[in-house]
Amino acid sequence: MSALTVLADDQFKAPSPDELFTFAPIIPGVDWFTKPVLLAILSSIVVIGFCWAAFANPKIVPRGVQNVAEYGYMFVRDQVARPFLGKDADRWMGLLLTLFFMVFLWNIMGVIPLLQFPVASHIAFPAVLAISIYVLKVYLGVKHQGAIGYFKNMMFPPGLPKPIYVLLSPIEFLSNMIIAPFTHAVRLFANMFAGHMLLAFFSMVGFWFLFEKLTPLGAPVGVIGVIMTIIFTGFEIFIQFLQAFLFAMLASMYIGGALHAEH
Amino acid sequence: MNKAATLLAAEEGANPLIPHTFELVVGIFSFFVVLFVVGRLLVPRIQKTLAERTEAIEGGIKRAEDAQAEALNLQKQYREQLAEARQEAARLREEAREQAAEIRAELREEAQAEARRLVEAAHAQIEADRQAAFAQLRTEIGRLSTDLAGRIVGESLEDEARQSRVIDRFLDELERSDAQAVR
């Protein structure tokens, strides 16, 4: 970073989180309506529209968009739902497919030209999903294992020497009841946040050294910035998909754990 | 309101882990709308279609298997029928052969009996003819002899008793000489 600043003669300034993640209202006066909000609403509309086009009137022999959406459905069913839910998978596919498609759309917004902002990099959006899953998890756990049984199964897995429980029980409680929902949301948020920072940084380098201040010394740095932007965009698409998959998979795991005691 | 938002934004800028209230609201809203439309309305439809597809494929396989089983069954049936028919034909042939042999034997028997009967009848006829001829011959010869004798000796042998006695005696002699000659 210091080398860059020296090269740019103190004029290049790396983008700060404040600049990248704070938005003024799109319509002055309507404070809540900012770019992330717009993109979140847009994501919902796209997911609904896509699923409606594919699944509203499904055919036995699929055509066009139904093929694509079925591919997504099969992926979520076979990779996300079935490994953790087994025969209950179909019952939870509605939720898991919604989670996967929504998170994926939120994420992919980060690389769609002109939009270029991953909705999930604002903690509020992942938090909503994570909290919903958390509430559902506790509700299902209490419903299927009983209030006492749920906590007993969680904190006192059988078959361990007694003194271990002194150490294990608080850890299990903490990890399941407090840390899990937090990491569930933060993992997604932080990945998108960091990814967006990286992309913004490299594209800023390219833009600055090739357009704003084109100098013989700075031009190679600008070229590197452009190349890195391209590479990282590809990488970011992969991460965005991976995080959506992971988010849905963790939700599936939590639901599965609540339905049946793990031990 | 404006001021509060700016304050919140400023605060958020410092700590990205603090969520915006309005984003939470929008997030909840958009999530549950999508969850309802996609999860509640659309996913059951595709699940139904997928189940139907599985059904259709499995049904097709099942139908094909059934058809194959039926064809094999029919083939087996035909084979059995064919074997049965062959066996039946062989049995009939055998029966016919036996019957033919029987009929032949019977006919032969009958023919032999008939032949025997004919021979016997012929024998009887011959015997009867012989007897008749012999009786006729006897009277004829008697008459001829008496005529001859009468003529020779010139005397009338009208007397019935004498005549008869003479003839009998003559015939007895004749018969005796006849038998000797036959022997």
C-alpha cells in the first residue's frame, strides 16, 4: 500500500469502507430507500420471477428456464437438504431453496455491471436470515425433543467421562445458542464485505493509474490492477456461489440437528 | 429523522457489524415474501412434477417389464401347447397304428373263418350231392338192372317182393365189391 502511495505521489487513496458501504438515499428525503435496499428488493423480485417462470406451470418434460431452475433445485436437494435431513428433505426444500437463491442473488449483485454491490455485505440482510433460522432451529428442537431433552442432547452428549461435561457443556451451549447464529450471519457478511473491498480496490487502482493519472511509471500498476480486477471478479463469483451454498447448508444442518438429536 | 439516519449511517460506517434498522425491515419483508411465493407456492409444484416424472419413468419401466413378462408367459404357453399338440399327434398316430393292426388281424381272422365256413359248406354240399346222386343212382341202377335182367331172362319179375329182394341182394353185392374196389 505504501509503495502505491509513493508511486501515486500521495494522490492515490485506497477506498475506505465508509466510502464503499455507506449510501445516501436514492430519493432525497426517503431515508430508508438506499442502494442496498433497492438491490435487496430487486433480488427478491428476480428470485420470484425466475422461480415463477420455471415452476409456476412445470412440465413433466422440462423446457428452457425450467431446466435451469431444476438444476438449481436438484443441487440444493442433493447437496444441501438430503445429507442433513434425509427423508425430511422434501419438507424443507421450500425454505432451503429460497435461502440458496436469495443469498446467491444478494451475492451475485456484487459483480453484475452497474449494480455492483453485494447486498449481503450489509450485515442486516444475512442477520435476518440467520436469526430466522435460529428461531426456527430452537422452535423445532423444543418441539421435537422437548425443552429439557433439547438442551440435554445439546449439552450432555452421552458416552463421555463425567468430568468432561464440566468443560464441554458450557462450550456446547455457547457454540450452539450464541456463536452459531452469529457466525452463520457473519461468515456470509464478512466474505462479501471483504470481496467487495478487494474488487473496489483493484478496480480503483486500474482506474486511477490508467485514466485519472496516466504516467509511464504508473501505467503498469494500472494494468496489474485491471488484470487483478478480472481475476478477482472470477474468484468472487465462485466465493459468492460458495457462500450461498454454505449458508443454505448450515441452515439445513441446524434444522436437521433440531429435528433429531445428533447422538 | 434525517439527522438520526445520518447519525446511524455515520455510526455504521465506523462499525459495519451494526445493522441498519430499515435494512432489517426490508430484509425480513423481502425474505418472507420470497419464502411464501417460492417456498410455499412454487416448490410444491415442482416437487409434484418431479414425483410425477419419477412415476412416469418408473411406470414406463414397470409397464415394459409387465409386457415382457406377459410375452414370455405367452411364449411359454405356446410352447406348452405345441408340445402338447405334438404329443397328442404322436399318441393319435400310435393309436391309429394299433387300431389298423387290430383291424387287420380281425379281418384276417374273419376271412379265415369265412374260408373255413365256405370249405365246410362246400364239403357238406358235395356230401349231400353225392348222397343224392347215390340214391338216384341206386333207383336208376335198380330199374335198369331189373329191366335188363327181365329182358335177359325173359321172365317178368312183376312180383314186388321178389323184385325188391333181388335188387337189394344185387346192390349189397355191388356195394361190397365197390367198397373193396375203393379200398
